[in-house]
Amino acid sequence: MSQPLLEVRDLSAGYRVYKGFLRVLDGVSLTVRRGEKIGLVGESGCGKTTTMRAILGVLPSNGRVTGGQVLFEGRDLRQASPRELQRLRGRKLTAIFQNPGAALNPVFTVGQQLDAVLRAHHPGMPARERRQRAIEALASVRLPDPERLLNNYPVQLSGGMKQRVCIALALLSDADLIIADEPGTALDVTIEDQVMRLFMRLVEERQSATIFITHSLGVVRQWMDRVYVMYAGSIVEAAPTQELFRNPLHPYTQALLKAVPKLTGGGIPKGIEGRVPDYADPPAGCRFHPRCPFYSPDRCPARPALVDVGNDHLVACYQY
Amino acid sequence: MGMRSFILQRLIQSVVVLLGLSLLIFVLVRVAPGDPVRAALGPRVPQDVVDRMRAEMMLDEPYHIQYIHWITRTLQGDFGNSLMTRRPVAEDIKQFLPATMELALFAGVFMAAFGILLGAASAYRRNSWLDNAIRVLAYTGVVTPAFVFAVLFLLLFGYYWHVFPTAGRLAQDMVAPPTITGMVTVDSLLTGNWRAFVDGLKHLVLPAVALSMAGLSQQARITRASLVDNLQKDFVLAHRTYGLSDRSIMLKYALKPSLIPTVSILGLDFAALLSNAFLVELIFNWPGLSRYGVNAILQKDVNAVAAVVMVLGVTFVTVNILVDIVVAWLDPRIRMRIANQGG
Amino acid sequence: MSSSETAAAHDARALWWAMKRDNWRRMWYRFTRNPLSVVGLVIVLVTGLAAIFADYIAPYPEHAGAFVDFGNAMKPPGGQYLLGTDPVGRDVLSRIIYGYRFSFGMAIVVIALAAPPGVILGLVAGYYRGTRIDSIIMRITDIFLAVPPLVLAMAITAVLTANVFNAMIAVTLMWWPWYTRLVYGLASSLRNEFYVQAAEVMGASKFHILFREILPNCISSILTKMTLDMGFVIIIGSSLSFVGLGAQPPTPDLGTMVADGAKYMPDQWWLTTFPALAIVTVVLGFNLLGDGLRDVLTVEEQ
């Protein structure tokens, strides 16, 4: 098989805070092939956003990657020089942030922000051409009157428009991998759906691979090729979408699927007992064990590794 | 459109504020108990001189007539005669104001430039020895009164290191350039007198630094805090994700939004600077308006005091309008608000 | 009223106090985590206690006044006089301690007089934002803010007689608008909070809304500002004295001591250096304490 586009091996990362070091990511491993659409699901606070930032190398200043590898086209990004990273970012891998209101610089116009990215990647491009490219980018995300929009500040745009501008920014160049962190969750449901459709169409047109971070299983089921389920900083299960929904193996995945409300009725969905653990002092061994109905000290001695159970289905649980 | 009406609105507001200030000053100098003329001239001056002065200042008229008379003349640039020099106060001001303006402008530019520079350096090299050194310096600047800095400089440079002169505007053997603007450095530049320019500049250094330390420190602290805050923001992470260089982010994309709080308090820092000029001019024997003002205050020369306070009020209000314009230029959100409010 | 109800009320009150105590303990813990805040607190406590108990602590309490002992004039630091003596033979250390008494007294009086009216005006203007009351109050505030602070204080002191009392009045007159500004900003955003609107819907009086709903949420900012201001009032006060418009001799004042001592530099350096250090130290103390308070209180609010 050909080399995967992105291979994350055993990635660990965390944040320094007043009560110590929060070990948020605990050995995350995932693989993305060219053109593959990956869904990364889990509760809020399970480390999805941290995973994205660690892969891109843009953790906030109190964050630190403590171990593991991020292989992009076989090259470890953690060993790459800042210059190399800068050249890769925006050109080969890019991202869309969760909150479009916060992801745009408030004191520069949409045009200036698009232009800055174009200038960074095409130093020789004349200003007129950059402007043309910027207008095209805005038009490609279906924003009306792109020329006028160039002179607008983010504060003048609605939430949905800001999200489209963010997508335009990320897709200025034909990146091979787009990591999208719940784009649209900050928006109205109808607009969220529009943005989602637009985004997926653009991804498919460009044949880019994507890691789509979400807590919505519906979105995953509808659009993604493969799903990674994350719990408390590690991947607990990974499978092709159909396989996962047909045959969830990890007790957490099973609970997650049961927690989804169905339009067809069936009563109030069951929540999952307990809560995401404290990262300053995470549970020893399997991080899910305090909430796990199958846990017993004899059966679960340490942290379970991801094992292949066939059908390209991986799970980290001692039951299998 | 929006910006022009904003400036107009600010100007009208400022005129109202200055009128209020004039009323305040009037109440202060005229309605205060006792006879201001007698208090200024002292007990030995004959009564008829005092009476003539009182008539000139219309002190025996009702207060509202006095005020209208006083404000009309003030608006015409006539502040009356000084009770101590007997000269028109306006002429004194013309003579002393340029020296203060030169000092205040120099100190103001120094304050803003170095405050922002140090704050930015501190934020970018967070937790390094440079950051710690700048933070200690900024703390020292905030908690040390200007007169303590001035006295310290006087001691160090007056007695030990003779690098910078500690008194006056020019060396004694230096021929002053002809008065054009009244600012020694500007005038010497205009007349091409290089030696006088350098000497004038040297004389500016110590008083200007003493004056600007408080504001400079405040600026550095605020710039650092807002930069550190902004560097954590999603939009900076997004800029990095899209491949902008760290250099352009630091010098442009993170710096510009971070300057908004810094510039917003520039007006206040400039006010502190004008306040401290009263002490610093005295200590460095700088022949400016503030030194004139202190003497007027100590001598109870009410006309001169009123004029000095009024002139400084106008200066400060002007600076504040400029600051507001710069902030509106930096921050589109404020511009939008203005555009939405006024047509 | 049954006894079980009173018992429940009693329990509720006990629980409330327990939570309160717990909050205080947690805030104190956070506060002590930052050594600089603790240093600030220690400086403020030591200088404050020295000011209060000056009569017992100062080595030569009688030197605070118009005392003369030419035999011991201009003694350098050390020996009998820890920080040296001045040109008329008075102990510099004793005068610094009494100078603190004056500085603290002035700062406390000024802030106690300036904060309440400033806060009330700010509350009213902020709550009635956009109305005529707002514009009248804020324009008046602007007038007082239109002159550089020390200038106005000096002008006021000059017209009245230069003495301690008038200096306090002058500084107070220029200080209240800052509280109005601070509270105005807070109140005008707080009035849109749900709990304020809920109180309005339930028909609470304006007094209740201003002082029971809005004010408590401004307290931490006001307290922080008051602490920082203690330092800045001390600077302004000593600046006034430095020019000769504040405390008049023989009242011991740190600003006056620096000014008088400057004439004897550099040979009698202790005459200026120690009073100057004394000012810087106490202002530093209040700044560190204020910053520490701000950190603790803002975290607590989030």
C-alpha cells in the first residue's frame, strides 16, 4: 500500500496550568490516506481540538507536545524547522477553526487577510493577480459581491459569512489535508448545514483529505469514510463508517451511539454515566475505566492498545 | 463620512468641556474667599494700587458679569496682566510655552516609541531574561515619582557622569538660534545650526526621560499584556496555520490589534507627563510654562494661574482628540460604531 | 412558624457561611501562590503599622516636629542614627516613619472622600446610559478630567492656603472622576445582565437595583483600584509637598524631605536617598498588592 498522507503515532501533548500539567493527549494514533475523509468524534473536552493544534504545531504558548510523531508524507513535522513548517502550513495542510468570530483578525479587512496568505505563498505574484485570486476564493464559497467584501472588516459580517471567509482562507491553495474543527457549531442549524454542504463539496472537488472534528454522529455518518472515536485524549476505536455504526465495539462508542436522539422516537436518549476525567490527575490504566460497565481490575490491568479485529476495525479495549 | 462627523462631534464636545473648565477655573480664582489682588500684591502695596487693579479685573461687578467679561477676553487671547510681572500674561505664555511644548513633545514621542518597543520585546521574548528585565524596569517606572527620577539624574549626571547637562536648554557659551518656533532644536535645525541642535538635544535628554518614565512604563506594561493576550487568540493561530511568517505576525498582524489599548491610554499618560513637567522643569531649571506656572501658583498670581491651567487644558483636550482619531483608525469596530451613530 | 423551618433556615445560613469561608480560603490560597503579592502585602502592613505606631517605633519621636540639635547635625547613617540626621540634627529614620503617617493619612482620607461620590455618580450614569442624566454627569466628569491631574490640584491648593488640609481637598476634587469613569463602564454593561433585568421585572426599586444588584458586582474592581490608588495618591501628595504646596514645615513629609535634601547632594546623600526610597517602597507595596488582588478577584469572577 502507498504511503499514507498523514500518520500520527502515539502523540502526547498537554498544557501547563496553575494546578500542574494537564496531560490532555495520551498517545493518539491515526492515519489519513490521500483524499480520505476522516471523522474525529468525541465529547467536548476529549482533546479533539488539541489534536488538531498539535498536528499543525500551533498549540497556545502554555501547550507542549510531549511525545510521538506527526508524519506528513513520511516527514516528521515535529523535527521540521520553523521555516519548513511555515511553508507546509497553508500550502499542503491547513485548517478551519471552530469559532469563525475569533478566527478572523478583527482589525484587518477580509481582503487584507486573504492577501497576506497569498503573499506568503506566492512572493512574486503581482498585486492585481492576488486581488483576482482573492475575489475568486470568496466567490467559490458562494459569498455575494466578493469585490465589496474585500474592503469589509469581520465585524461587518454575519456568522455564516465569517465561516465562509474562513473556508476561503483555508482553501486559497489546494491543500492536501484540511483539518476542520467543528465548523458551524457556532452557527444556526440551517446555516450550519449549508456551510457543511459547501465545505464537503469543495473538499471533494479538490480531492483533498480531511479530518473533520465533530461531536455530531449524524454528520459523520452522512459524509465521512472512516471514523476515529476519541475518549479523554486517546483513540478508543477506529473503523470505516458503515462498519462502526453497524458494529460498535468499544463500550464508549456503544454508549455514544445510544446517546443520540432519534427523530423516529424511541424515548429520551440515555446519557453516559460520569464525566470526562480531570487531566491533571487522569485515571491510571484505561482512562475510561471509571465509567466502564465492563471494567474489572483483573481483566483490565493497564492501558489497552489499539488492536485490529478485522474489517479494518481497530479498538482499544480488553474485551477484544 | 463617519470619521468626519466623529471628529466634528469630538470637537463640539471638547468646546463644551473647555467652557466648563473655564467656569471651574473662574470659580477657583475669583470666587475663592479673600481678595486675590491683595493676596498677590502683599500687605505693603498702597490701597489705591490695589483698587486700580481690582477695577481692571472688574472684581467689584457681580460674578456673572465678571465671568462673561473674563471669558470674552480670554477667547481673544487676552488673559489680563500678571499680578507679579505686571506684563500681559499672554506675552509671558508666548515666551514660555514653546520650551514646554518642545520638552513635552520630545518626551511624549520617546514615551510612546520606547513604551511600545519594550512592551513588544517583552511579549515576544516572554519569560526570558529580557522580559524579566523589562518588567522590573516597568514596575520601577510606575512606582517612582517623576521628581525622584529627576533628583536621581541630577545626582548621577550632575556630579558623577558628565554625559548630559542637567540645567537649562543650551550651554552657556552657545549662541541661541533666532526664535522662529521658540523650540531650540527646531529653530537650530531650520537655521542649519548643527552644533546648537545637538546641544539642545543633549539638554532635552534628562528632563524628557524623567518626564516620560511613568508613561513609558505604563505603555510597556499594557502593550505586553495585550500582546500576550492576543498571541493566544484563535486568529493568530489561524494566521500561523495559513502559513504567515512569525515575523509578519509579530510586527503586523498581532501588533496592530494589541496597540489599541496602548494608544487608548496614551492621552492619560500624556496628562501625567504634563503634570510632572511642573516638577521636572523646576528641578532642571527649564524655562517653560510649568516653571512659570509653579511660580504663579506660589505667588498667587491668579491671572497667570488661570491662563496656565487653560492653556494646558486646551493642549490636553487636543491631544485627546488626536488619540481618539488614532484609536478609531486602528480599530474598525469603533469606526463602525461611529458610522452607525452619527450620519 | 414551625421549628423545622427555622432549623432549615439555620442550616442554609450555616451552609452559606461555610461556602463564604471556603471562598475566602481559596482566594487567600491563590493570593499566596504569587510571592510578589505577598511581598506587597508585607510592605503595606509593615509601613502601615509603623505609621500607626510611630510614637512607639520611631527612635526619636520628638524629632518629628520643630526639634533642633545642631550638635548632631548632618550625621551620616550608622551608629546612633540609623539613617543619619538632617541639617538641624533630626533623625531621618524617625522623620520617615512620621512621614509615612502623613502619607497614609492623606491617601486614606482622599480615597475615602473621593470614592463614594465617584462610585455613586458612575452607578447612576451607567444605569441611565443614553439619557440626559448620563450626559450631564459624564460631561462634568470630563471637565475635571480635562486638566492634567497635578495641575488642577496645584491650582486649587494655590488659591486656598497651602497646607495639608487643602492639599487633601484638592487631590480629592481631582480624584473622584476616575471612580465615576470606572463604575460607569461596569454599570452600563451590567445593567443588561439577566439578574438585573429580572430584578426590574419583579419591580425592585431603583435603589435596590443600583446598590444591591449592580454595585456588588463592581466591588472587586473598585477595591483593586482603591488599593492601587493608595500608592498614586501618595505620589501626588509627595509631589505637591515637593513643590511646597502640601505639608508645611515642620510637619515631616517624604516629598518635602526629598526636596530639602536635594540641596545637600551629593555629600549628604542620605537626606534625599532614604525618603525617596521610602516613597518608592510604599508605592511598590500598594502596586504589588493591588495587582495581586486583581488577579485573585478576576479569576474568582470567571
